[in-house]
Amino acid sequence: MPSSERRLFLIDSNKAEFESRTRARLSKVVSVGAFDKCLKLPSRLVWSHNSVDTVTCNSFHLALTFAAQDRFTVKSPNGIAFSEFKGYDAWQVIARSQTEDGVKAIVGNAAMIKAYNDGIPANGKAVPDGAAMAKIEWSKKSNAASPYAVAVPDRLKSVSFMMKDAKGFPDTDGWGYAQFAYDSAAGNFKPFGNGPAFAKTLCHQCHIRGAKASDFVFTSYAPR
Ligand code: HEC
């Protein structure tokens, strides 16, 4: 990054101006290499926004900070907010799966991993309230550096969620469903569904068809 770019932000003390400049940069492609470099630079706390601390060091860092915040303001039309799954990017892997056009990671929060450790689905017990899973889906590409054929994630396509709350979701056997499609050009997530009905008529319908015997969960915990 040219140093002028960095100075531009450090002298921006007006909150509104600072925010509009940063938003204008959101649509730009963010380079991970530049971001890593940015993290090593001395940084400065500017202000707290949506309870997330924002630090300046250059425009790349700011763009990423704001992009991450935006996702947690998105809501599914059945009322489930993306923010209810905060931390999903660090949840433990249950298993991964692959289709013709993509690769996926299925991850679970601590309550879900405990349920697997306790023996679901073989023990016949229902998944307890508070358990949640995310299915993160990418398009795939082959890793050109590998001496053998290997498919690796390319673009992030979507993140789908299931959360167990027996009283909260009586119409879908206690499971709350939400899906957010990722637009990599714009760098933001769009909720799936035109109204609240999709969870019952689409998601749960198919999970009933294939996974009723395992409390509507398709994926088994893969040994490691
Ligand atoms: C046509 C069938 C079908 C529909 C519709 C469907 N799913 Fe699934 N879902 C599956 C299958 C099959 C799997 C497991 C295989 C895979 O994709 O990795 C799965 C896996 C999942 C998982 C990982 C946990 C598990 O059960 O294995 C989540 C989370 C999930 N789906 C959420 C959703 C959401 C949210 C919707 C609605 C927006 C939805 N699904 C709609 C078939 C479906």
C-alpha cells in the first residue's frame, strides 16, 4: 500500500466521513496478502461500531472489518439472524462433503459436538436445545501446485445453518433453518427465502425425507 493511503485514514477524525469513505471501499477486491501485511503494521483504535472495535492501519484492514460486521446485520426472512451463529467460522469440523460442483465443510458448535460424543444418532436421542451446525459451501478448483489431483475450495458460495430449539421452532420439529448466499463480487451475504415458509416447505421437507431417523441431521461425525 502506498503510505499516502494509510495517512488518509489516520487523519480522518470525522466519524461520518470516515464511515462513508470506508463503505465506498467495500466493493473493492481485498487482497489477503495485503491484509496480512497490514496486520503487522502499528495500528490505532478509532472508534467502536456495532460493538466491534475498528482499527486503522490501511484501507484493506478497514474494508475487512466492515465487511465482517455487515454479515451480522443480515437476517433470514423467518427471523433468524446471521449474528445468532457468531463464531461459526471457528466451530469444529463434523465432516466435509463434496458434490459435482462444490466442496463443503459441516461444522458444529460445542453443544453439537458434545451430542456426537454422547452417541447421536446411534443412541436414538434427540439433538439437545442450543446445538447448532453450519454448512459452508465453496465452488471447487484443482490445486495446481499439487502433484496429484486434488480439489480445494475456490469461491465461498453460501453458509447454511440449523439450530435446535424445540419450543422455538415447533413447525419444523425443533430445528431453525437459515441460509445466506455469498456474493463474492460485492463481498456480502443475502438471506435465502421470500418469506418465513421456506424453512418448513423446503429445508425441513428434504431433511425429513432423508434424515428423519437421525433427528433430521444428515451428516455423521467423521473419525479423525
Ligand atoms: C433437496 C434436499 C435438501 C434441501 C432442500 C435442503 N437440504 Fe440441507 N442438507 C441436505 C443434505 C443431503 C445434506 C447433507 C449432505 C451435504 O450437503 O453435505 C444437508 C446438510 C445440511 C446441513 C448440515 C447438517 C446436516 O443435516 O447434515 C445444514 C446446516 C443444512 N443442510 C441446512 C439446510 C437449510 C438451511 C436448508 C434450506 C434453506 C436446507 N438445508 C435445504 C439436503 C437438503
